Amino acid sequence: MSVMKYRVLIEQDEDGMFVAEVPALPGCISQGRTREEAIRNIQEAITGYLESLKAHNEPIPPPIQEEIVEVAL
């Protein structure tokens, strides 16, 4: 089993729910009452999304490779 990393954007909506979205996986969106719950839910959504791609012989988007750069002001 390989580990893949995908960028997840999390925003709080007008009702206070945390909405998580994966830009590399169109339509892969989930939510939760807390940030932690949204992260758990999007992990499940990503797993299901990738399993569906695999089952349908669709290409799996590559995992992200990014660096975090600190800048002092």
C-alpha cells in the first residue's frame, strides 16, 4: 500500500460547517462540524474517489510535491 498526499482546502461556510475540497480530484468535497471532522471525512472521500478511479481503470492523479517556505517580515 502506497501513501499519497493531496492538497486539501478547508473553509468555514456561513453556517459554521467546515468544508474540505481536493483541487486535484474534481468533485471530491466533504464537510464536518469541526476542522478535525472535516479532515477525517475528506480522507474517507479521497480513499473512495481513488478506489473508484482504480475500479474503472481511470488514471490516478499524482500526489503533490510541495515545499513550505518561511519568510520573515
